[in-house]
Amino acid sequence: MALSRARKPKHAKPSKAAPVLAAGGITATFGAAFATPAGAATEDDFARLRQCESNGNYASNTGNGYYGAYQFEPRTWHGLGYSGLPSDASAATQDAAAHRLQAQRGWQPWPGCARALGLGRGEVVRASRSRFVVIAKERPAVRPGQVPTFDGHRLTTKDVNQVRPTVRAWQARMKARGWDIAVDGRFGQQSAHVAARFAAEKKLTTTPGTVDHVLWKAAWQLPVS
């Protein structure tokens, strides 16, 4: 699974008043910072997550570009400060990395399994090491809309060296649905992985890891589940 990097927000200089940080149009004051987070992640949540992602296999390396029990992408793994491949790290290290990423971004880096397991529903209030409080709200469901024209070219990893408007449009739509995917117009391993998992989730009859007219139409018309 692909895990993208969150952009670092530019914060204004804190005032002497209780600082407020808004996310998704919601605000919170420092007074809530020490409250116990509603729906806080548990060890059972992570156990179910890794079972869903890799059948609990910490050494998972199937060649799909994602590694370890939590199916980390190397770029995200290294961004968390770890070296090497996730699948070569100890179970304790992978668990710590998953906890760290979840604390930063909630369950968004694992969209498919999070939805399947019912993780991340509702609002989550978190306190950082500073005096800021972040309130993250679950992404609203994508409503069915008008389907853009599909040009008939099946998207595959053969397109990785080309920037195609159809690839960019599909990537943007999948990102809006909650999938962790780069919107760069190149259909590489990350896009193929998302396409395969989306097809499996929706029980679509398509060639795994590709986008044809069936999967293209489904991206716009099928509800988020």
C-alpha cells in the first residue's frame, strides 16, 4: 500500500491565549488537549490491521512495492526515520513505526483495511508535544458523479514512463476516495497496487493491477465502502 507524505503546515507564531489548530473546518482549544482521545487506537486495532494488510507477516515482501506486516512503502518508512526495508526490521520496530504513523495521520495511510475494519470512523482528538490540538475528521464519502470520458487505453505499469492525463485523473479520483496514492500521471507499481485492491474490494472482474473501462467507471460511480 502506498503511504504518502503529509505536507508540513505553516503555523503562525502562537499567542499567549490558548492556541487553536483547525482541521477540516473544525477547531479545538488547548483545554481539550489532555482529554483521552475518543476512539484511540488499541493494540487489537493494530493486530487486526496487520492481519488485513499482510496476514500478519512481518517479513512480507511480495514484490508489489510494499513491505512488512503493515505494508509500508520505503519512502514513507524512511520518512519516519528508519533505514533499510520494513520487511527486514524487527516486529517491534515495525509495530513502533505503525503506531508512530497512525499517531501522525490516523488510519488514512491504510484506507482499504481501515474501511474494512471500521477504523477511524468519526472524529479523533489528538494532542501534540506542543500546545496544539489537532482534530481530524474522517473523509466524507465520495458521491457518485459524472464519469469522465475513458479514452479506451488500458492503464498498466507499461505507462510508468509516460505522463498521461487519464492516469492523473484516475489517481486524483482514487485519492479523493481515500486511497493513499500519488497524483503524478504515471501508472507505476503504487497505482497498480491500488487498482488491484480496489478491484478486489469491489469484486470487479478486471485484469489485476490495471485500469480498464470497468474499473474506471467504478471509481466514479461506486460508493465508498
